[in-house]
Amino acid sequence: MIVIALSAYGPYDFLGLYGNSQAVDMFLTDGESVCSIGQIYRKEIKNDQTLYFVKDAQVVTDQGTLSSTSYYFNFNSDSIPIKSKIKLKGIIAKFQEPRNQGEFNIKDYYNSIGVCFQIKEVELIDVNEPELLDYDWFYRLNKSFVNVFRCTIEVEEAGILSSISVGNKSELDPDTRNLFQGVGLAHILAVSGLHISIVCMLLYKLLRSFGVGFLISSIFAGTVAFAYGIFTGGSISSIRAIGMFLFYLLAQVLGESYDMLTAAGAMAIILLVTNPLYIRNGSFLLSFGAILSIWFIATPLNQSFMMFRKEQKNRWKLIKRNHGRMGEIAFKIINKFVDYIGGMLIFSFGINMGMFPLLVMLYHEVPTYSLILNILILPIMPLLLLFGLVGGIFGITVGVGVAYIILKPCHFLIIYMETISKFFLGLPHSKMIVGSHGFLFIVVYYLLVIILIKYKVRLFSYIGLIGLYLMWLIPINGKFEIDFLDVGQGDGIYVNSGDGIHYFIDGGSTSKSKVGEYTILPFLKYKGVSSIDYWFLSHMDEDHVSGVFELLEQDYKIENIVLSSEIPKDDTLVKLIGLAEEKGTEILYMNSGDVLGSKHLRFTCVYPNDSAAVHVSSDEEIDLNALSLCLLMEYDRDEDGVFDYSGFFGGDISAEQETIIANMGLVEDVDLLKVSHHGSRFSSDATFLESLSPKTSVISCSKGNRYGHPSLEAVERIEDVGAEIFYTMNSGQISISDEGIWSFIP
């Protein structure tokens, strides 16, 4: 496992784990037409389409044939059986790698489950279905359970129950998924060890209690576990749990002791032999991370707590010996309650201690109240799971009417889960953004945790562990930096003052959907920025504001939104002001000459101003671009009154407004220029550029945009003043700091 990890995460892939992915990158071209032959090995429903996963495929292009590869394609029907051999035509769509810090690596994810690319616009040529066995039986059975849930309970509740009991997430509402993920309960929506312990272990124990022998009980329970894994889709966590359960049954049959670490290690090796890149999969890391957390942290902590409680109860018995029979009963009830609640808290705390680095690495945030929520919700999961499975079975075999009666309690259990989750999500600081932490930090953290677990003085250990736990929540101020995010066709600029104040300039896109959710917010989480103090919006065009609306709607904290005092009041602005008021965000307006900043960094509004001559009559259409808020940024590293770095950010102004700024001498000699209007040929005036004399210029735009940005004329004018030009469409995120300029894609 260590060797595989070194090859998968290290700078040199000495095992050749990425060979298939590299072959695809070299051999296939995005958008080219291909013909392919392969075998379907899995299918799932997502966004009202069926995803078919194909392995052992040959892909024929004009350049030749790529063999033994794998991919998936979407189709509007789920009628093609698993194990079918197919022939199709389509268009290659490679998985995009992240272009900004914090973005989800979709290529890494699909490679980790053995999928190299996607084929779009599929035309099926031939389908050879399997003749001997019906491999779709479990798939149809799973759909039948989902249909029973649909017919008996609310649609949203049916999606939750389908996910929990049969592992089918096709009906799960995105808002519901976000709710449970936001409070740290995403694991209840996945088939895992909890399901195996409830369904299969309960079955085994029942058989043994009725006197059935070890071998027969194990064969029956093991078969059910194996079938349940196929039935629920065979996720990594379920394969791990089922495999460990089979090791437990084997130990029972052989009369040997069962060792959890041995079983977990064996299952990890089995999974990695089938696909070594599982070691980069989040589900793999979280599933096995939970086992290690239980063994090395949660269990020792719980044992220590129980020893403490035993000593405490022995002392209390001496004190309360003369309190009579009722006193003894009350004493036992109180002790059982304290043991249960305390044990659950300690155990949950131990698992959280172990899982913290993994959660931070994957999500860059932690749910603050997950420890309490697990205690409140996990005890009802066995009931919800058993009602779901039994109700589904009776609905299929007897009728929906019987299933309705059996599944009725699920309605109240789900309402309880959602109500509790929404309550805790609404509490202050329900989610703490902690940012990315280095490998050395994580190693030191784990070493200190293990040392404290082994420490003999329990009080000191608990205080130390709580301190380590809280250490993750310390905000990261960071150093001075400017980050131009690759938002596609639009603008999104983050500025860190280096003294704890965070700024953002614009934030939108017309080429990337949900740019706030998938690009801007992940970046801010990666940086550990839990709120933006001042968010400047140059104007109200979609490519500058769409992401800001998304973040406000998702309750990301924006303290102040800063606008030009000359900004026209259109429908977009009215909507923004209303949403800001609802979320508690102040709206500030800047006039020409106004200054806003902190001790190291300040922004000065240089435009629009009274003499700009941009006023138009009421019967003319207002040019939003011409009224863009223009800012001069100045950074003073040493607080000596001398600015060490400066930059100009002009939104989408054109040459006319640039000439006004140059002629009035409002900005001179800057280090950095955010090129106006994404490099439009109508901007980047020569006089303006000579006045600013920028050393570095950044153009934010997408490849192949319909506006023709950046124009050759604008680029030539910028080059003429000697500025080095960076393009987000080529370099991805571009970062500027005291250490120099860095691009995400070299």
C-alpha cells in the first residue's frame, strides 16, 4: 500500500499507474469522432439519463486504434443490459483538470474508479446482450424498491430512503444532499459498514440464536451480504464493509479470533490490486480512514472513559450506600444514561479526531456540530433502514398498500432527521472553513494525537486532544496576494491584504455554469477564507456578478458589497440589493477619490467622476461598461508610507474612459494592469497604457469566446509598452505575491 501511495501521490509514477490516462491524453483529441467496441459493466441513473460504464474497449480513430481502455456514455434509455457488448459512434470528451486552486478534479475522480474519458452524442450501432445469465436482475430489483418508495411516501423522502436503504441516489434531491453534507452526515446516505452491521450481522446473529451452525449461518449471511452489495451498486465503502464481514464469518467458522485491522488491510490490498488508483479516491480514503480512526483513536479513548467511569462509580457507591432501594435504582439509571451519552460523545469525538485531516483535504471545511448530530441521528438509522427494506420487500411481493403501512414511520423519522439537521445548519458557525494544510502539518497532527492517546495522565490527554481539535479552526490570514481566477468568460479577482482583510473584485461568467459554486467558493475554501470583507462589483453584467448571487444564496458571508455611486439602477441591481439585505450584507457606494482599505493595502476609486462626461439623456440606452467602477490598488508592505506594489482594475471600460483617466493623471506607473473588457479591441488605449506603463498585464477570458477576446490589436498595444501578458484561458488561475507570479497551468 505504501509503494502504491508513493507512486500515486509522488512526483514520479514508477509503477505506471497513470498509463491508461496518459495514453488517452496522447492518442485521443477532444471533440474528435470515434468508433468503439466494448462491454458494459455498470450503469446508473443520473439527471434523468442513464450512465453506461464500458471496459475492455477498443476506440478507433483516424490515427489508429486505442485498446484496453474504459469510458462512460450517457443514453436516454436504461434498457441495455449489463455485460452487453456494444458498438457505437460518438464524440470524445476528455475530463477537464482543475484550472483553479480548490476546484474539484473530475479527471482525478474518474481515473480513480478506472474511467478514462466520456463519449458524447452516442449513436448505437450494435448491441449483443448476454445469453446465459440475467445480469440486470439486481438493477431492476433496485428500481422496483425505488418505485415502491415513490408510491408510498413524499418524493423528497423517497429519494432519501432510496439512498439510505438501497444505495440509489438517482432520486436524491440536491438540496437534501447539500443539507446532510453540510452538517457532516453525508455518510448516512451511502451504503457502508453501518448497513452491513444492521442487515447482515443481525441476520447472522438471529440464525445463531436459533441454533443454526456456524457454517450454515455464515454461508447464508455471507451470501446475503454479497447480494446486498451487488443490489446497492457495489460502492467502495460497501465492498470494504462486506469484505470485512466475510472475514469475520470466516473467523467464526474456523474458530479463530477476528482482527479488524487485518481484515481492513486485506480489503485495502484486494481493492488496490483491482485498481491501484482507488488510493486517490475520496470514498476509499474516508472509508478506511474511519476504520483506522476507530481502532487507534476512538476505541482507546472510549476504553479510557469507561475505566474512569468505573472508578467513579465505585467511589459513588460508597457515598450513596445508605440511600435505600429507590436511591440505588435512580443511581443505576443516571449512571447508564451518563455511560451511554458520554461513551457516544467520546467515541464520536475520537472518530472526528482521526477524520479531520481527510475532511480538510477533500472539502477544506468541517461541520462544527457533527459530533452532536451523529449522537442524535445515528440511533434511528437501524429503524429507518429496516423499515425501508421490509417495506420495499412487501411492496414488491404483496402490494403497495401494505408497504404504505410499513413505510409510514419512515416519514416521521426523515422529518426528524431533516428538522434536526436544518436546526444545526442554521446555528452560527455551523460550518468552519479551514483551508488547505500542508502534508507536514498533517503528519505532526497525527503524531501528537497518537502520543496523547498513549499518555498516562488522562486529563492532560483530553485537554491536549481538544486543543489539537480546535487548532484546525484557527483562521489563516495568509500573505499579500492577488489571484485572478479562471472563471471562463468573465472576471473574478481575490486580493488578500496580508493583515486579515479579504477583498474580491467582480465574480461572474457567461461560459461557466454555476461559477460561484464550482469555482469561486471552492477557491475561497481552499484559501481558508470564511468571509469576504469587501466585494467590489464594477458593474452589473452577468460575467461580473453571477457568482456573487450564487454565494449570497448559499449563505456565504459577504460583509460589504462595494459599488460605484454612479451605477445605473437596473433589475439586476435591485435584485442584488434585495438579496444583500436578506443576507445581512451592507451595500457601500464609492465616489471618485474615496479610499477603502486596511493598514497594508488600500483601494482608491478613480472613476466614474463628475467630469467623466458619461451622463446620457433619459431616452438613450445606458452603457453599463462605461460606468464601471475603476480602482487603484496600492500595497504598503512595511507601513513606511511608500507603496511597494500597485495595480489598476478597470472593469469593462473602453478607450474613451481610459483616455479620460489618462488625461486627468488619475493613475500613473502601476505594476499590474487587469486589462479592461477582457482584451476587447475597443479598450487598452495606447495613451492610457503609456500613462500606466504596467510591468504585468492579465487578461481574463475563455478560449473560443464569441466576442473574439482578446483582440490582436489590444494585445499588440499592451506589448508595445513592454508589459508581460498572462491569459487565464491559457494559464488558468494566475497568482501574484511578494514571491513573484505563479500560474496554475505552467
